[in-house]
Amino acid sequence: MKLASLTFEGGPFLGLRRADGFVDINAEDPALPRDLGALLRSGRSLASLAELVAAAKPSSIRDPKAVSFRPIVTDAGKILCLGVNYVDHAAEASHARPEYPVVFGRYASSFVGHEQPLVLPSVSPYFDYEAEVVAVVGKRAHRVPKERALEYVVGYSLMNDGSIRDFQKRTPQWTIGKNFDASGSIGPELVTADELAPGAKGLGIRGILNGKIMQQANTDDMIFDVADAIAQLSEAMTLEPGDLVAMGTPGGVGFVRNPPVFLREGDVFEVVVDGIGTLRNGVVREAS
């Protein structure tokens, strides 16, 4: 199942993809929440939505060309990101292989949806790209063992963890450089876990800038896999439905290249992961 957070004629809705477009599940059942996080917190199983898809009225089908994409979860209580979690990226950034996940937080205001513009800030030219897989928490997780951790993941999406590198490096904590407004993106859809290998393993991941592959790896190259992340994060904090866990980026990011490569106005960056899809965003300059 593929589920997207969308807008149609100015109104938000949740859309289930099928061959002829997106089924507007809120048109089919107006009582349902219009955000994926709220839907997951309501306790409604995503599997139960299949009935709405099968019986959808023609008036509830939305043309993909007529909708705009929001971040897959717009009200996540926690957006937790793993740093240096691919072997090649740890090496290129001159980091020792971590013995415990490197974790930082991002906030909802730093993200846009698929095909929405990323904003190059006026205060820095060092805007970097990072292609990532995101695990979406489907039910409350507190100190869950690794062998059961994947039971708490409802599905997967994609992220560009856009980073303003000079601000990121100004302090030992990365928060500022990781949270500029509209500097990252999430989407386009949630792909439910049953459509992928357990833990989204064995998937090719690519970061593509203006048609050129800049990052290429496999999710098997993660130092800490999805089960590790859920188990270890839930030791410290309770993960709630709709929380997001970004699994880190492979090697090939812009700041380590010679010469460095940073995002510029007019660029297009794509995150492509086998079985999950393509997240695409153009870059615009911040309005003065």
C-alpha cells in the first residue's frame, strides 16, 4: 500500500495510490484524520483502508497532476536522524565508525513535500544534499527488543536531509545547520512495510543532482539497521505513532568532494530508493 499526504483544491487529504490516481480517503470517510500521524495515532489500521480503495466513488479519485504533496507526516512529535550511519559516509567525513548511533533532531518546519521547492538561504552558500530512507513508527514503542523492533514500523518513505554545512559545523551540536526553514524534504509516499524486505534491507539508494548520480549505495551498508535504531532509541524515549527515524546518508555528499558541490538556485535533487520511489525537489533562492 502507498499512502500520501496531499492537497487538492486548497484542502489537505490522505490519498491511497492506485492505478488510476489517488483515492481521497477523506472524501470516502470524512471522519478520518487528514494527516498520517493523526491517522496512526487514532488506532485505525492502514490495512482496513483497502476497503475504501476498492469501493471508491469516481468523484473521490484525484489526478496525480492535480494534487500537491505535503511531507508524509506533517505533525510528527519526533523526527530523529542518524548521522554517519553508512560505512562510506563515515569514512569520507573522517569519522570513526560509531559504536552507538549518532542521533540528532529535526523539526517539521525544516521540511517540504515532494516537488516543493527547497530554499537556499541568503545567509549561507553551503547548502548540501543527503539522500536517506525514513522509517515511520506505527505504534507506541518503549524499550522494545531488537528482535521485535520491526513490528513497530508501519512503513518507509524518503528524505533529503538538506544541511547548511557552515552552520552545522559552528558548534559540536548539529541542530542549527539541520533545521533551516524548507531545507529538507520528505515523501513522496509511505510504502507499507509489507511491500518491502524486513527492515527495508537490500534496497539500492541513490542521490541524483541534475541527472548525475552523486550518491549510490545499498541499505545493507548501514552501520545500524532499522531494528537497531528502533530498539536503541526506544531505550531512551518512547516512540509514538507518526514519529520518523531517518536512517542516515551514504557517501558522496557535496562538502567532501574536490571541489565541493553545493546546491544552487535552479538545481534539482532526487532521492531514489528501489521499491520506495523518487523524492524530487528543485532549489530556489530565499526571497529578500
